[in-house]
Amino acid sequence: MAEKKPVYICRCQEVTREEIRKAIADGARTIKGVKNRTHATMGLCQGRTCRRLIEKMLAEATDIKELKPGTRPPVRTIKIEEVVKGDDA
């Protein structure tokens, strides 16, 4: 019998659907809860690819229909010039 290939939800961190299901079964009720248990959303894309899939899995597995946002915009934007100059500016 052929072995099932894992389905990767978070490709950056190589987190599978089963790992996320286990995190939810272990008590994760938010994106942050899943993140803390699996490291999903911590890769290069910062959850831009997998976040919606994880939200959908959470909604299907729990009574929670609307998740609180877990992302925050930067406090303020800065120019690259400011970063390059650093504290000497």
C-alpha cells in the first residue's frame, strides 16, 4: 500500500496539515496558538501564504467563526536612507 504524502500548509517552515490538526487538538484556538506549537507563519512569507488555510482549519475544528487579527502594521514607515545612515544621522 502506498504511503500518503504529507500535505504542507506552511511551506516555508514545512508544517503539515496533520501537525496543525494536532496543535488544534492540543488546544490551539488562535493563529498564535498554532504558531507557538508548530512554527507555522514564521517563515519567509510571515504567514501570507498559509494564514488563511490555518484560519479555515481553526474555524472548521472549533466554534470560533471570527479570529482576532494577529498581525500588526509597523508603527511608522521609514526610508531606507534612515536605516543606512543609522544613529549617525
